[in-house]
Amino acid sequence: MKTVSILGATGSVGTSTLDLVEREPGRFRVRALTANCDVEGLAAAAIRTGAELAVVADEGCLPALRSALAGTGVETAGGARAVVEAARLGADWTMAAIVGCAGLEPVMAAVEAGGTVALANKEALVSAGEVVMAAVRQYGATLLPVDSEHNAIFQCLSVDRPHEVRRIILTASGGPFRDWALDDMARVTPAQAVAHPNWSMGAKISVDSATMMNKGLELIEAARLFPVPSDRIEIVVHRQSVIHSLVDYIDGSVLAQLGPSDMRVPIAHALAWPDRMATPMEPLDLVKLGRLDFEAPDETRFRSLWLARAAVEAGGARPAILNAANEIAVAAFLAGRIGFLEIAAIVDDTLSRYDPPAPETLDAVLAIDAEARSIAGERVQKGRVKDPV
Ligand code: NAD
Ligand code: MG
């Protein structure tokens, strides 16, 4: 039996993971489940799976969790430190599916526990890539990419032969506004931005997909995970989201991974790895699909793409600042405080105001993250940016 912990168990990736774990009760045993404050969702999942421990990051939600789980035998805890401790408990396999840099310390704790960490929480790797990857090597942990593109690359790449790889091609759906004029994009509402054409996801990543910052973060994530430099990682818009990414080899062979746009496919790959497990997916019907389209991304309308590429090429603290400012700007957009195009403008502005030296420790990354949030927050306070483009 494989022991499993799920950090961010009540979110989109978390519930997809639970769905797979619960399909094979004889194969997996649940240790810890964590959430921010969704007591109802967390308690129900803990009872269904017979989890050892349920943790809420928001301490104010602990009394409700305690009463929901009274008499069930599931242990409870609350607070951000308790989430880190739950990750540190270690399991054979830990799903890191907390959203944002809030997931960084739990990811580090799971890595330090030395098991297999299935990584959905891309922000952790964008902010602290070198620190996380150094810890993976130091503690002998195994990091498996769950983001669908990175999981696709992982399936297609011979990691021990990077010199034979010519390019990695990351596919992007282009989000809901891929065909919109810039003037119309300026008036986008949060409800329009979270309605993704192909995938059902949490609010933050849905907005990131709409600005294409998601693909920018994924470019940085890919450069951290795989031994291929960022200038050999290309982005192609592929509106059907059937090909999840491709690897181009020096002999002209291009390997791709295809599948439905359902996160249970890459999660199942990581959960069973190095074996495979069945999922309830219908077989891919190529004839019904008929065609697959590809086009170049438009970096004028989707400014986040070049901001992210510039950040990964400059390295150091740039990716952490980009990520922190983006988290603040996306939250402000979702709260109706700024316009859609101002998200990238705030990220750009924060990057131009703050240029600390490269962080070498987790604490240094967290300090840069906090300072960048504060600078981006001031920019939000100032109100609308006149000419965000
Ligand atoms: P979500 O918003 O649906 O869920 C987030 C989870 O994190 C919830 O369980 C929530 O309770 C918890 N959480 C939120 N804030 C927290 C905090 N401060 N401390 C502790 N826990 C907290 O998000 P999601 O769509 O499941 O995405 C999770 C991560 O996976 C993100 O990093 C996202 O980029 C990545 N990802 C998601 C998808 C997808 O299809 N949803 C695909 C690829 C990658
Ligand atoms: Mg992705």
C-alpha cells in the first residue's frame, strides 16, 4: 500500500487526486489532507478516505473542523505551521496542490521528508526553483510534474540524454481571449476570465490562463524541471488542448503526449508512476476531433509571456518577483479592484521597481516574495493604470 498525503485536498487538483485515490482503496492509504478553510469538503474527504490527519491552514477554521470530525478518529490541526508539519510527516507520495507561494514551505517540507512529491503547485517552483531543486537532490526526493504540459514532457523526454533534445514545445490553449482585440480585453470581467474554454480549474490559474501568465509560469517551471535551457523552450498556441506538449530531438523525431483535457490523466500518471493505473477516461477519438490547430502566441496582447521569458532569462530574484506581483494583481482583479490588462502592468511595474540579489535560501526567497507583494499592493492602492499597454 502506498501512503498518500494531499496538500490542497479541497481544490480542483486536490479533488481530482482524491477521486483517483478513492477508486483504488486497496492500493492507497491516506495520511494527511490539508485545506485553507473548506471545513465541509475537508472533513468529508477525511471521513471517506479514513485519513489519519486533517489540517486547515486558517486557524480560525479549526474549531469547526474539530466538531466536524469529532468521534471519527481523524486527528485535526490548524495554522500555516501545522500544514508544513503535515507535509513533513512524509508519505510515500505527496500531492502538492496548494495554490500560490503559500504552498512553498509545505513543498519544501515534503521534499525534505524524502518521498515522492507530485508537483501541481507551479508557483513554488517559479519562486524558489533553485532552492527546491537543490533540496530534491540533497534529500533524495523524487519530484514528479503534474502540470499537464510538464507531465507530457516528462513522459516524452529522455532526461539522461539532454544533448539529444533540440527543443521543448509547450502547448497553450490561449485561454478565453485568444481571439479578442486588445480594446475588448481591457473590459474583461472576472466571471469571463475564470470561464476557461477547455479546462475546469481554480480561480487563480484560470485568470493566469486568460492573461497567459500561466504559460509564462510554465516556461519557468519547465526550465527548472528539465535539463533544457529556456531559450530552447518554445510556446505554441494549440486551441484544442489535446497535445499537452512535445519534445523535438536532434534527429528530427518529435514526441508528443496526447489526451483529454482532464487533470486526472497527468495526476494518475504521477500517482502510479513508474506503473500505470486505469482512469475513467473515454479513449481519444481522433476522427471525431478531425483537426488540430497551431499558431504563434501574440506577445503584444499577452504581455505576461514576454515578462516571464525576460524573468527566466535574467534569473536570480526575477521569477520570484514576477510570481508575487502576479498573485497580488490577480487577487485584486478577482476582487474587482483593477482591470484585466492592469495585471501585467502591475507585474511589469513591480519588476522595474525592485531588483534584489539572487536568493540562495528559502528564507531569502520568502523575504523577496513578501517585499514584492508589498510593492505590488501599493500599486493596486494607487488605482487604475492610465495606459497599461
Ligand atoms: P484551487 O484554488 O482549486 O485549490 C487550492 C487549494 O489550496 C485548496 O485546497 C485550498 O483550500 C488550498 N489553499 C488555498 N490557499 C491556501 C493557503 N494560504 N494555505 C494553505 N492552503 C491553501 O486551485 P487548483 O486549481 O487546484 O490549483 C492548485 C495548484 O495546482 C496551483 O498552483 C495551480 O497552478 C496548479 N495547477 C492546477 C491545474 C488545474 O487544472 N486546476 C492544472 C495545473 C496546475
Ligand atoms: Mg498547465
